[in-house]
Amino acid sequence: MDQKATIFINGIIYTSLFVTWLFLFATNPDHQLHLSLLWLGYTLIYFVRHHRRYSLSNQVIVFLMLLQLLLAFFITAIDGSFVPQILLFIIIAESAFLMNKRVSIPIAIIAYGCFVVGVAVNLHFPSFSELLFVIPRLLEYILFFGFSYISKITIEQKEQLNLAYERLSSAGKELEKKTLMEERVRLSREIHDTIGHTLTTAIVGLESVKRLLQHQRTEEAFEKLTKAQEHIKKGLAEVRRSVKTLHEKPSFLQFVPSLEALAKETSESTGVSIHCHIGDLPKLTPEQELTLFRAFQEGLTNGIRHGQSTEFFFTLEAKDERIWFELIDNGQTTTPIKPGFGLTMMNDRVQNLGGEIHISRHGSGGVHLGITLPMTKPTDGDSSDKVASTRED
């Protein structure tokens, strides 16, 4: 739970405690001092537990809660009205929220027992028929415990979801970074080998030219010099080709393996199932590859984070002169689908490539993300500028 939520809840509890004291003080003129001291002890224990929670052992916390229940019992025995139950409800809610069920359920039972016995003491132990009204009150204690326990589970699931989202984002970034580094290393090795071979051959050729010129064998020297020049030109062309490839594909060079690796990393990091079917694809432009990769990444992220999806079905294939992208999840989306920053960026990328994007409900709550792109041929020239304009920072 974040700090703002903690401050808000504590504000409600302290306000409830103060209002409880006002009612007790106003409705019991003969016992104002006793009730005030009991209430003060209860409140001080709560204050200590809250502000020293991380330095106290679980055994000490349980002991302090039981001590608060005892104080609430005495207040109930003196007052006998509904008001002291607020003190019991606070303990029930806290135990259900902070403790495991082996501790919280007995505390809830003890709290209800404190109410029943406290009322009996206040009424001087009347007949059972006069105490029957306490039985329906059991439902209130069950509801308080249930709501608190459900809130605990909800917050834990949200925290787990946020953790899974962070792992997914980290895995996606690490995958892209790893792939990029692997390709850069491969290309740098290729450039190194090309330059090494070319320069070595050229140096040997030039040495031969020098020896031939020393012996006045001009024609043979000219032939060797021409061959050395051809080697250098060929090596320069290879270097330019490698640099151009690296420049035009800044994100990843192996598109399909990158998609499969993203699915594997996501599945291993979050525990979701991802079924992939990637058909035979034509050669795509860097812009198309980046757009489809980001769409896959964004679709998985949104499905896990917002729809609590546990299973995805991904299809990417080429048919009817278009690239067809489809991602379906089994999430439980109850609110209308409103494009955020990620979906807006995805839509812009798709439209810049002349494609179409469709987002709709699927099944009982899942989301269907469909994208179609025209099957354009890669062109040389300003493709790197286009990629730069669509790449996420």
C-alpha cells in the first residue's frame, strides 16, 4: 500500500476513534473518566502499533491487539451500545488485512465474543431470550472481516500485477538491448574481418609493387597496383554495406526470432501462456518490423496490466497482399477501451505505414488487437529517418 493510501486510512481510523470517544463521553456522564482512560489506552496502543509496526514482532503485535480487545470489552461492558463495536471492527479489519487467516479468524471470533459478553455484563446477565439480538450482529462481524480480507487480496494482486508489468517491461528492454548488441557485435566482427583481410592483401600487394619497381619491372608493378586497388575498393564496398545495414535497422535484424524471444521472455517472467503462429513473411521494411514488434509488446503489456490476462493467441502472416497481425487475450476488461499513450503511438505508427488498426472486445472480456499493413517492398534512401521518427524514446 502506498503512503497516500496509508495516510488516508489512518485518518479515517483516528477520526472514527475520536467520534467514538465523543459519543461515549456524552452518553455516559457517570463513567466519563473510566471510559476516557480505557479509550485513551486503546488509542495509544493503536498509535504504537502503527508507528512501530516494522520494528515489532508478530507475537507482540498480536498481544497488543488482544490487549485492545480487552479494553474494548470493558468499554462495551460499561456502555452497552453499538458505539464500542467500532473499536472491535477496527481490530477485525486490521487483523484480516495484516495477519494470515490462522491469526485473523481467531481474533475476529474473540472480538465477537467480547461484544456478546460485554453486552451481557452491561445488562447484568439477563435471560437468553433478552440477548437474542446479538446473534444477527454476527453478520456484521463476518462482513467486516470479509471486506477487509478481500481488500487485502485485491491489493496483493495489484502489487503482483505491477511487478509482472515491471518484469515484462524490463524483459522487453533487455531483449531488445541484447539483440541489438548481438547484431552490432556480429556486424563489427564482419567489418573488422573485412578491413583486416583487405588491408593485409593491399599491404602485401604494395610490398610487391615496391620490389618490382626497384627492379624496373614497371608493367608488372602496375598490374599488382591495380589488383591492390581493386581489393581496397571491394573491401570498402563491404564495409559500406555492413554500416548501411546497421544504420537502417537500429532495433533488431532478426525479426521473427525477436518476436519469439519476446514471447518466451514474457511467458517466463509473468507465467502467462502465449501461443504464437508466425507464417512465411516477405521481406519487411525496418519501419514495418519495428511497428509490429512494438504492437506485440504493447498488446502483451496491456493485456497483463489492465486485463489481468493469463493466455494470449498471436498470429502474424501474409495474405491478400497484406501483413495480418492479430493478438487475442482472455482478460476481463469491464470498462470501455480507451486508447492511452501506448495505443496512440501504435496507431500513429500503423497509419504512417498506410495500415489499419482495430481494437475490440473478444469473448467475455478479452481484447482483440488487429493490424493490417500493406505489403510494400523495402526501399533504400531515407528509411533510417522514418524509423527514427517512429521509435520510442
